[in-house]
Amino acid sequence: MSETNKPVALVTGGSRGIGFGCAARLAELGFDIAINGMRDESQVSEPIEKLKALGADVLYCQGDIGSAEARTAMLDKIRGHYGRLNVLVNNAGVAPKERKDILEASEESFDYVVGTNLKGPYFLTQAAANWMIEQKKESPEGFYAVINVGSISATVASVNRGEYCVAKSGISMMTMLFAARLGEYDIPVYEIRPGVIKTDMTSGVTSKYDQMIEDGLCVTPRWGFPEDIGKAVGALARGDFPYSTGQAIYVDGGLTLNRL
């Protein structure tokens, strides 16, 4: 078992993209980090070493969050190594394998995206929240939180990836549900809604968004970066917004502002 007494954060999908940006910021703030991903641990040695260089003890938990067995194994591994979990960052997500119009998209694609992007975080949060409640009863002064990385796609319709929008809309309601349920234990639950963020997921549409940003898509005239999301997650994880449970925080460069 780890001998540090630092708070522990689990970041799903934490080895790349937005997830790594979140994990790195939490490591800078003094958290030990458990990261989850689908790749073999040998393939994520670089991000793990970067997090260790920031001072974190790092635990890698391989597994598909859409799988009940994998979620259980993940939390058991964290319990065995750290004995605690202070912050859960639900970040892992997938895009449709093919972007198709909602009049043509398959049920298989819907199940794939919703299973990973909504069902997985929902039941991982259920399990983690029950563990946090146990810890809160033992250490009432401890700070615990759940942070869901959603998307502007919760409210901005994209008809060529409807399953993704539906899943992110579900994350928004999930945030409110768990915030309402965990309020009696003083465990806040938040949602971050990123805009257009430069990651592996958006690499295939880089030229499209380069042009849209140049044409004024965002008030802040640039792409968002994983560290932009990490800064927001860090502020929530260290308890800077304890009276804002259930709220959605947009990190989108003003993309969703109504403008004339």
C-alpha cells in the first residue's frame, strides 16, 4: 500500500488528451493519481513518468469502464494501493467509429458510444460515491468530489453524431442526480463542458475547426487545450467551489455564447 497521505484522484482516460491534462494539473496540486485506460500499461509509460515527475504516486488501472467487472477491479486496485479515493474525474469517452446522419446511424454505434460515455461513468460514480460516503463518515473533515467531463454537445446538436450528443446530455442529468443525492453527505458533483479541444479525438477534423475558429466560431480565437480543462478540474478538486454542486462549467472559449 502507498505510504503517502496525499489525496487521491481517479481520472478515467487519464493517459492522453483531456484526461492527461486533468491528471497533470491534479498532480501539480499535490494529488496522487490513479489513471484508467484501455491500453496495456507498457504503452502508457510516457504519461505515467510525466505524472511521477510532477510528484505524484501513479497507479495505472487498465480496463473498459463500460464493463462492470473492470469497474470493480479498478476500484479494488485503488483501495488496495491507496486505501482511499477523494476525487473521481469521469473523463473517458469515445467518438462514433463512423460519423453518420441520425437517419442512418446504427444501433450498434449507439450502444458502443452510450455504453462507454454514459453507462460506464454512471455506474462507476455509483460505486465510487458509496465508497466516498464510507470515508466521509470516518473522516467528516475530508473533501470528496465527483467531476464529470461532459461537452457542449449536451446542448449543441450535431446530427452526424447523435449518439455522442445523447450520451453527453445524459452526463448532464447524471451530474444533477448525483449532486442531489450526495448533498446530504457534503460531496459536491460538477460538470465541465469543454468546447473544441485539440486532442486525438478531434485530430481528424483539425482543418474543419481551424477554418471555423478563423471565421469566428469562438469568442476566444483559438482551440482549447487539455490544460484548459485541467485548470478547471483542479479548482473544483481542491475545493474552490464547495457551494456550486450540480453546476455545469463551460470551458469553450465562448463558443456557446448567444451573439448577434
